[in-house]
Amino acid sequence: MTEPKKSCQCHDYHRPDVDSTEAVWVDPSSYDYRQHGPPYMTASERDDIRKTASKLSPRLAAIVEDIDVTPLTTVLVVLLAANQVHYSHHWMTHGPSYYGDHLLFQRLFEESADVWDGVAERYLGLGGRREYLSPVDLTAGVAQVCRRVCTYYPNDPTPIQMAKCGLDMEYIVLSVLKTVYQTMEKSGALSGGTDDLLQAAMNKHEEFVYLLRQRVQQA
Ligand SMILES: [Fe+2]
């Protein structure tokens, strides 16, 4: 086991139960991802996030029912919808928590870019149809998902409603990733590279759920 990464002077203690050899725990109230790097979850926190994602309420599960053109384009549309939600909230947030929220939402869309770019390129690499990635088709799917998720919140949400909406969106992402992973595995379409890609996507979006949960709990 390697020594925990010491990226700054501010970490309070090293969590013994964290399932990463580079884990550093920082008091959430002084957490700055630029200084402290990504957050690390305990095995039980990760478990809890996976269970919640797989027990999505019917209203969230229904969101993806009409967009399953192919498994990977469904993933792509939902990832792009999450990206748009976080992007909009990055611009729209306001009030005393403005700076922290602005950076939190920025982190979510910045770090998701590699994931959705990888999914789109993998889809094409596997012989997917280019026309399914046309701006018109993609934005139609993104609009559909955004509308269904955001309809539960006001058009001008409070910062905490933005975090809750982002959290709903991230649970949908995890649920879709899991469903697509299982579908491709069952049909024998899951190559080693696609397996890695989808697993990495799940890990990244579990981190996002963790961050948004922390924000929602501050309310
Ligand atoms: Fe910006």
C-alpha cells in the first residue's frame, strides 16, 4: 500500500475505511477540488449510491423509455443532458453560496466531457450510424431528458434545487449506465474496451452523486 497522497496542508485525517490507496479526506466545508483533488468514497457510500440508482422511482425510470435508439447512444444522450443541466446551473446559480456552487457545477461538466466524448467515439468505432450523432437528433434527445427532469423544479430554481435537480440527473445517468452495461453483457456486445469505458463512466458519475449529495445535505 502506498502512502496517502499529501496534496495540501488542509486535510484533517486519513479515513481508514476508504477504498483507495491515495485517499485524503478533507473537511467538506473547506474542500476545494483544485487543491484537494477528487473526493474518495467509502465502500458503503459507494454501495449506497449504487443501490439508490438501481431503485429509481418510476418517474425517473420513465425518462429514458423513448430514447433507446441503441444502447450507447442512449448513454450519450443522457450524459449530454446531465452536462447541459450542470452547465446551465453553473451560469444560473446565485446568492451567498454562488462561488462554491459555480465551481462545483463547473467541475461536473468539465470532468464529464471525457466520458461522453469517449462514449460517442466508441459508438462510432463499433460501427454505429453516424447520422444518430447529428446535432438535430442528439439535441432532440437531450431536450427530452432535460425537460422531463427539470419539470419537477422551477424555471428559476434556488441553488439547492439546482443541486437536487443535478442529483436526479446523475441518478438517471448511473441507472442508464448500469442497464446498458447489463444489456450489452447479456448480448455478448461488451468488448474489453467498452467494459472499461462504461466502468470508468460509472466511477466518475458516482463521484458526482457524492459531491451533489454533500451539497444537498448542506441545506
Ligand atoms: Fe464559466
